[in-house]
Amino acid sequence: MSRQRTEPELLLTLFYGTAQSLMPERRRRPQLEPRWLTIGEAAQYLGHSPSWLSPERLKSLQESGFPAIDPILERIDREAIDHWSNHRNGLISETPSVSIACTAPVRSKSVESIDPWIKAARTRG
């Protein structure tokens, strides 16, 4: 049988649900939204399950200007996804920077042989 909590303990539980929230503000890690997303994270960012962004779907999206996978980081730039989305929705007009942000990176055969998503992304067109 559990003991009954004291009033101060109950207040601490209500206002500070976790031990981390009792930690001084300066020691907490900041909640940063990552700029570079994995394939699964990019799918979730677009409101889908991680498995939604298959190699075939990624290739199809890239035909409409969806950003390419960075060959070094093997991730997709979240800001480039936002730019692509804003362009598709007519929120911004075509500018030279759009074509730069969505151009395919330099091919790397070693990465293509490892990851089917990267291979599909690079064989678009």
C-alpha cells in the first residue's frame, strides 16, 4: 500500500511533473527543431508515417521540385521542404534561389549502393 502524499509533494507533482522540470533553467537542454531531417522525419514533417516516403514516392516528389537528399549528411533540409511547399501553394513565386535549393547534389556511388532511398532520389529525371 502506498503512503499518502503531503500537500507540498502534491503541489510539486502538479506544477513540476518531471524531475527535469525541477532542474534550474540554465541547465536544461534547449528544445531545438532540427534543420536536417532523415527520410522518416521528413515524412512525419509532411504529416505522414515514416514509411510513407518510399524511394518511389521520393522520386515522384522530386520531379515536382522536392529537395534532394544531401549526399554528405544523407538528410533533407527542412527549410528547403518549407520553401518547396510555399512555392507549390503559391505563397512565393519562382526565384533563382529555388532552383539552387532543389538541384540534385553530386552523385556518390558508395552511398547509392547502401541506401535505396538515396539511390531513388538520385535517379530522378
